[in-house]
Amino acid sequence: LLGCEVIVPNFHSLGDGSQDDDLLAKIFKMGALARSEVAQAKQAFLLRDVHVAEDLVRQDEEVNQLNREVFRRAVEIGTDADRREWAMTMMLVARALERIGDNAVDIGEQVAFVVTGLFREFEDASHPS
């Protein structure tokens, strides 16, 4: 996540006009949310708190929604080759951040298992009921 904070601003400063401020704002928000999810998963584990672990789903839903928005924006970015390449790169960054959120939820599921002795997948967009 720290690497994302260092690398993504460099995409913004390319100066060739290929960047899209709205798409970048979504990436930065995803990064902040993913960082928060990882911190919350760590806290849930340290405290053995099932409620904190279950709350990860709420944050992850927003990350999933932003990932879909980044994908849509990348597809609609236009016909300029440099701009499309940049947008596809941002789509890959968004997907990586989305997976970090999914992994935080997985840690939360493991916390719930450690505390209760029962394994269950938390309900979210990845695991609809």
C-alpha cells in the first residue's frame, strides 16, 4: 500500500495529458480504504473481536464499488492510445487494491473462526447469499 502511495502520484505527473483526475481520485480513495481494511483486520486479530472482523465487509463493499467505477471509466476513456494505456494500468492498480480488501475480509473470517470455532464466509459482493 505504501508503494501505491509512491508510484501512483508519478502516473499523475507524466505530463502527457493521459491522466484522468476523477480516475486518480478513485484510486487514491481505494488505497486509503484498503489501508484502513488492513489496519482493521489487524485490530480484529489482536483483539479477537468478531464484530470488528465482520465490519470489514462494510468497507470492502465500497472498495468493490470503486473498482467497478474505475473499470467503467477506463473502458470509456477515449481513443487516444497513451490515455487508454494509462487507464488500463490504473484498472490493474484498482484490481490489486480490491484484492487487498478481499484479503483483509479473509483475515476477518479467520478471526471469527479462531474466536468461535465455526468457519463461515462473510457475506459481501464476492460471496452473495
